[in-house]
Amino acid sequence: MPSIESMSKLVNARIIREIDKIAELKSFLKVLPPVGFCCVYGSSLHPNNNDKSSMVDYIIGVSDPKQ
């Protein structure tokens, strides 16, 4: 059984990776007009994605798309 210390290191590393992912996803929004709504999902979870390729899909609502 792994020690509490080794489990804690694994959990901390995972949290850091998740924070980095969130920052990467949010950085994309900086190049768009003001965003009123946004959701993100990974299409690697989609049942038709047989090769499990990693892709992030954005659904974005903006008030002025020409801005």
C-alpha cells in the first residue's frame, strides 16, 4: 500500500496539472470579443472518438461576433 506521503505527492501533481489545463483553456478566451457564455468539453470522451485523440471543443456565446 502506498504511503500517505507518496499519495499526497500524486494528488498535488494532479491538481497542478488541472490548474495548468484551466489556465490554458481560459487563455483562448482573451483573443475573442467579450464572452457572455462559454463551456468547454473534451471530445476524447465522445463515444464516436475511437482513437481517443485529445481535442477540446468550445461553445461560446458573444454579443457582437464581428467585434
